Amino acid sequence: MLNKVNPTAITLAIAGILAVAVGFYVNSVSWGPVAEQKNTQATAGDTSKATATTNGKEAAVPRPTWAASATGRVEPKGGEVRVGAEVPGRIVNIPIAINDRVKRGDLLLRLDDDDALTKVSAAKAEEQVRVRERNEEDARGQQLDRRNAEDAVASAERAVYAAQQEFDDALDQKRKSNGSDDAVDKARTKLDDANKTLADKRANLTTVNAKTGMPLPTRLESALAVARAELTGAELGVEHTRVRAPFEGTVLNVVGKEGEIAAPSPDNPLVVLGDLSTMKVRAEVEERDAAKVHVGQRVVVRADAYPDQDFEGSISSVAQSLSQPNIISRGPRRPNDVEVLEAVVDLDGQPPLLTGMRVDVFFKHDATASTK
């Protein structure tokens, strides 16, 4: 009598045989291409070697596109300039706004000047009294020459002060749409002429005082000189309540607010200016790549905001010492304890990059400087 075969056992045996067959087939198909792909990647990535062996022959391998790369930040020409107050005081007027174009000497903001103007009035009255007292004394020869030269300097100083006030008024009227550009230009020219005249008069006074045999000042002449010095100091006190643009540029930020107390500190800027006529990038090259960059080297700058555009430029200066990085790296790209070499890149043309924008800088080999 034949033994009865268990159908469950037969089913399990067939399933096992099929599983082994499928596994063998899959491995035989996939292992070959994977191994071939790994070999291909290893060959393509080995660009640091000068030659490679192909079919028993040596063939040249292309050099890397970049000599080095670095992180950089976009800056205006001359960098961002943070303008602050020279004296403490309450801000009473801010006639400018972000993105305004300003010229050198334009008023950026004004502090409370009531006390300073009071001192000017008092000093001017004292000076006038001293002038009348001095004029009661006769002067001849070199003494008269010196008196006339001193009077000319004093008159030129008062003219500069008046021209400065006139210029500020004309500029204020223009900003309020009540004035014209022509009036501002005339006031600016008048102020420049007044400053030139003052420089000439001071030079003439120096020449007169250098003459041989010049007598010493009298008591009344000395008292007048002191009064005039106090008047000039009072006028300078008024000027110190005016925060002016140190150069022609664009207002990048207005930090101060009307009603706040301004403090003369580099940590408390009131206005941030920049010359956007030319843009540059301040790149931080890692120490290991310091020998790969030099002045005149061509670079390519790329920004995440413009993924399809490359901006070119050249290195204008390279620091002579290493320093700590000022640009914080995103991700594990650079350890915090790595020192960097600062290189400044002048960008070609007028790229649409914004000041403060973080960019990647790629330094070209000299042999490939004409290609991207």
C-alpha cells in the first residue's frame, strides 16, 4: 500500500525552489551593472591626477575648473559706512529715507540745537563788543596788516556759517517739494566758494604773522581773538548737531528715530550709507587655499537668488594676514576654528546683487581665466 503524500509539504517545497531561483536571477542581473557603475564613478571623480590609464595607454585628465572656492558677501564700493552723531542729543528731524540718493555734505538728520544756537548768539554779541574796543586803538604798519588779515578770516568764517545755513534751508525746501534743484545747486556752489575763500584768508594770515618784526598783540587784540575763537566754537557746536553724508551714495538704512537720544558711539549708528555705483564681494578664503589666490585673478560669483546667472570680477586686494571668519557658514561646510584670508573682488558692470547678500566665489586658474 502506497504512502499518502502530504499536499502541504509539496506546496512548501515548490515555493522554496521558486524563491531560490528568483533570487539567483536578480543577483545575476544587478551585480554586474552596479559594479560597472562604481568603477565609472571612481574614474570620473579622480580629477586630481594628471594622467589616467585607458587600454594600457596614459591619457590626460582635465584639470578642475576652479583653483579655489570661498564664501563671500556683497558690499557697496567702500563698504557700508555707519554714520553716527558727534555729540549726544535728541533727534528732532530725519529728512531722508531708505534708498534716497545723497551727496557729500547733505543733511541726514538733525539733533536738538536750541542750546547751541543760544551760545552762538551770546558769543556773537561778545565778539562785536570786543571789535569796537579794539578799533579804538590806532594801528599802523605791520600791526595794521595783521589786524586786516584777522578781520578777513573772521569775516570768511561768518560767511561759511551763513552759507551752510542757507544750503540746509534750500535742501530742506527741495525735500518738501517747495524748492528746486537749481536753488540747491546754487547754495552748494556758494558754500564751496565760501570754504575756499576761508582757506585763502587763513593762508594769508599765516603769511602775515610770519613776517619779521611783527609786534606782539595788544591786550584788546588778544581779547578780541578769544571772543572770536569762542564764536567759532559756538558755530561748530551748531554744526555738530547736524549729521551729514560723508560722501555721495545711497541711504541703505535709517536706524535712528525722531525723539530718540543719539549717543556718539560706533555701536550706535544712526544712518547706514553705501556707494552702489560699484559693487564688490568680500570673500573669505580658507587657509589651505591661501596660496591659490592673488590680485588680478578672475573669479565667478554665484548667488542663490540668481541660480541661472554667473557674475564675474577680479581680485583687487588680498589681506596679508589670516583672521577669524566673519561670515557664518550654513551647514557643516567649514569648521568654526578655521582661519581665513580675506580677498576683495571688484565685480564687472552693475550686477543686480543686493548689498549684504551671501554668495559663493569661485577662483579661476590663470590658464583658464578667459573661460567660465
